[in-house]
Amino acid sequence: MMIRALVFIALLGLTAACSKTTTTSTVTNEVPAPSLEQIAENVWIHKSYADFPPYGPVLSQGLVIKTDEGIVLVDTAWTNGDTAIVLDLIEDTLGDDPDMAVVTHAHADKMGGVDTLNKRGIGGRAHPLTNEDAPGRNLKPTQYTILEDRDIDTLMGWSENGVDHDGPITVYYPGPGHARDNIVVYHAPSKVLFVGCLIRPGTSNSLGNTADADLSQWAQSVRNVAATFPEAQIIVPSHSVAGDRALLDHTIALVEAANAE
């Protein structure tokens, strides 16, 4: 079982196309189509899958947030093709394409569809470290960078009577964890916090893919998130159902256990 677990962790670090694949046992893994699911007022989760034989489809999630100033996409799907499907679902559901996109770190499940964003005229944004790491992982950097000289900023702000107002979406860099560049995204009106791969599923007993992780800083980065967003109630990780703030404590416990080994 330990060998199988290690192989699975290694596979999760690979860039894979989303496809229907036949395993060595001749069992066909049916890969679910991308989908969109509303979880709060003006907030949806988008889901896509990549097939890792012989383990089957692996879920990755992002957010879609509708504001008065426009629509924000958080993370792409695994691939350009599935990102196009997600964008079509957004247009069908919300009546328009996103005005901007934010990717939360430089792995394929978060930014494998940047080319599609560019073709659709959707300005992608990422932490400078994300755009620095992307080419070495065969990923396309985003068009713009954010958080270039700060750890926290807001998106979708507006100007009124010459006064600039912060927008309802906050992006935050808490420090390294799952990857050195992982950021989180908070929508204050809904109290939804998208934590990407920084936070582990509640059912997980491991840290998953740690190829680019910083185990020495991961727990503190999660504590930084908890302290920065004390009002967050709905916590959305990349690879499992949304939960409550217990997911933050669960991840800290997993990191501390890994460091104690």
C-alpha cells in the first residue's frame, strides 16, 4: 500500500491531458465532463478532471465569482480544451465571459488553460513566482502579474467621484506551502475562501504531491491564512468538496505530522 501511495503522489505531479484512457486491467476510466456548481450567492465552483491510469480521474476545482464590476475566474481547468468548456458553461450560466482570471500557483491543474484565456481575451493574473516557475513546467505564464510588491490586494475595485474603492475580492500570498507561489482568493460578501492546493481535503491522511512543497513553512502559511480571513466560513480546496475552517486545522496537523517523521 505504501508503494502504491507513493506512485500516486508522483503521478499527481505530472501534466496530463484530460482523456478517456484504458488501464492495464482493460477497465475504461470515464472522465466526467467539466461542470459548474453554485455554492453561494454569486459564487460557483468549476470542476474538471484529468485521468491518471490506473487510478482514474482526478478532480480539480476553481471558482467563478460575479461582482458588480464583472466576472472573475479563479484557476483554469486542467487543459486548454476543458478550460474552453468551462468558459462556455460560464457564458451560458452568467451570460458573459469572465473579465479577468487569477491562477493560484504554477501547476497544470491551476493554469493548464492559459492559452485558452489568451485566445478569449481574458486577462490572466498570477503571482510573480508563478509566472517565473510556469515555463519550466511546460506551462504558459499569465498575461499580467499581481502582488508584485505586496502580500495582499483586492480585485474588481471601482472609482466614484474621483475616489478609488477596493473590490470585493481579496488575493493573498501567505507564504510557501504546497508550492512556493501558492495564493488564496477570498470573496467577502459570500465568506467563501478558495485555498487551492494549500489546504488538504478533510478525508486526506497525507499531504499529496509535495514535489514543490516547503514543509518547513507550510503550517505557518496556513496559520497566516486563518489570521488574515477570520470571517471566512466556506473553505474550498482544489481537490475535494468545500468544508469549514476545520480544513485549516486539519492541514496544519498533517504538516506537523510529516515534519515529525
